[in-house]
Amino acid sequence: MRITPAPPALGVAALILLLVGCSTNGGQERSGEESENASSSPTASSTASPLLSPTEAPEDADGVVGTVVRFTAGGTSVDVTIDEDNPTTRDLVERSPMTLRFEEFAGREKIAYPEPGLTVEGSPGSDPEDGDLIYFTPWGNLGFYYDASGIDYSDATIHLGTYDATADQLAAFDGVDVTLQIIN
């Protein structure tokens, strides 16, 4: 009896189904209402918390989801809760602590450029909202969005986490060294 190999197209189709089934975001997208009602958004804080080294980042079933990254400049701190587990968020968490310099951009966000840029392959795009920390792949910048009105979904905008801060707190990051570190 002779066995004939399966056509190559069948193997490719099986591989595509496997990859789609293993998608990191599970096909879920955040809606504006879900984002506004989310109770996991941290508040900006200047209270001290024990710091963790990058190797102490949470290693649960959700990877880095729930990790809190504190951005600090002088006496101002803004906490970001990582709520996506993708290659970009994992890279950000693994590199901390790091120091960045933020600047105002277009009256919509504060941006900074980690060097080298973060890993992006395999990370899904997003539809940014106010209070999102994002990574914009074409420019290689982190961004604290505070006015995302009129900005739609883009494969180039990777959602990392959420924050709650005032305009004054974000303004304190302009043109100064900002340290980011894992606090839990």
C-alpha cells in the first residue's frame, strides 16, 4: 500500500488555523464603555511601594497582566496597570527600570522613545482611548494618551495599559528624566 503525502495547501491551512487559534488577544477588543467602567485603572500616586526587580514581575497565567509600572519624575508619579499580555508589554516590563524623557505631542499625548525600540512582532493593534499607555510602532514611542478623540483603530498603535492622571501630573514629565519601574 502506498501513502501519498497531503497537498502543501492543506498543511498551510492547518498552520493558519493553529496560529489564529493561539492569538494573544483572544479576539477581544475593549469598548469605550468597558474602558470607562474598568475598576482596574490605577490612580496616580506618590506613595511609596516596594519595588520589584524585572525578574520578580508576575508570572501567572496572564503573563504580565496586572503588573503596575510606576513612572516618576521629581515628586510626581503615575502608575500604569499593564492589561495586555503581548510581546511589547513583556519587553517593556523586562527592561525596567529605565529612564526616559517625555515631551508634549499634538495636544493629545506625552511621548518618549525607549532605546532601542520595543519588540512589536506579534502584538495586536488597538483603538486608543484617553488614559491609555500605548506604543506607536512607526516612530518607536511610548505615549500617554489624554485626548484620543478622532483617533481610530490602527495596527501601528499597541495598547500596553491604563493610567489615571491629571493634566498637571503628565505636564510634570515634560523635558525631564522620568524613571519607570515595576512596583508589583
